[in-house]
Amino acid sequence: MQPHGPWQILRSNDIYRDPWIEVRCDDVIRPDGREGTHVVVQMKPGVCVVALDEEGFVHLTGEFHYGIGRDSVEGVSGGIEPGEVALETAQRELEEELGLKAARWTELGTVDPFTTIVVSPTQLFLAEGLSGSLPRPEGTELIRCIRLPLAEAVQLVLDSRITHGPTCVLLLKVHHRLSRAASNPAR
């Protein structure tokens, strides 16, 4: 038996594995003392990037996402490849998806978009000092660049028209960061 917070794991069974996710089913003793099962989906750790240009516009992606069955407006996102550090992934994904390079990168923390059965840590980045490059989307990606003022993007989050969790958190963090900088110019 292996302790896992207030749970006890009796045994783990791998159910499915591919390059992006692993699914396992644990036989457990629940916090209430009863036996049960708990499924865990482990996703490849990832990044989410919001690119901000000198005019205060953010560059986001617009794309149909199979899982939710609709278009979604999001920051540039992708999985961290083996041997890659998060910043390298962020830089690679920004260039692949939007054809942008950035001179300045700021890491703004990590979010866990899901916490009950899905493990998917996502590191957040702000990219600034933008210059153009050629996008190189993957064969599964039909990405449109959406450029809009940061304040408008934040309003889309507040109106639930941007719903991708890491993008929502990242846009709010960027807005907060810039608002604090504007109110404290000496810092």
C-alpha cells in the first residue's frame, strides 16, 4: 500500500499510453475507508504563450479543437518534448504556430488546468519584442492569428468567450503585471 494524501493506493494498472497521454486506473482505499478505483490521466507537460507587441496588442491563436468540437481562441500552446526545457518549447511553438520570434521572455508561473483526474502542468510565458518569421504549423493545425488589444482579450475572458484555462490565467496575469507597472513607473 502506498500513501497518496488521504488515499491509499493498493495497485496501479496502466490502461493506455501514447506520446501525449498516459491513463492509469488505481485500486485505492478512499479517504472514507472504502475500497474503490480512481483514474488518472497524465498529459505531457506544456506551455502557453501570450505574445504582446509594442502597440499593446496580443497575438493569439484561433483554431477548431477536436476535443471540444468548436473554435477556440487561445495563447500559443504545446507540449514539452523530451530533452526540451519549457522556454525552448515556448519559443518553438510561437514560431511554429504564429511565425513570431520574441527578444524578451518572462515566465509567469505554472497552472494546473485540471486537478481531479488530469495531470497537465502548464508553464506560462509572456513574449515581447516581436519579429516576424514563417509559421510552420503541424498537419493537424489550421491556425489563424488573432491580434487584438490586451484589454479586449481580458474582456473576452471575463465574458467567457476565451475559455482555455491557461490562456485565461495568462491574460489576467499579463494585464495585472502591466497595470502594476503603469501605476509604479519607477519600479
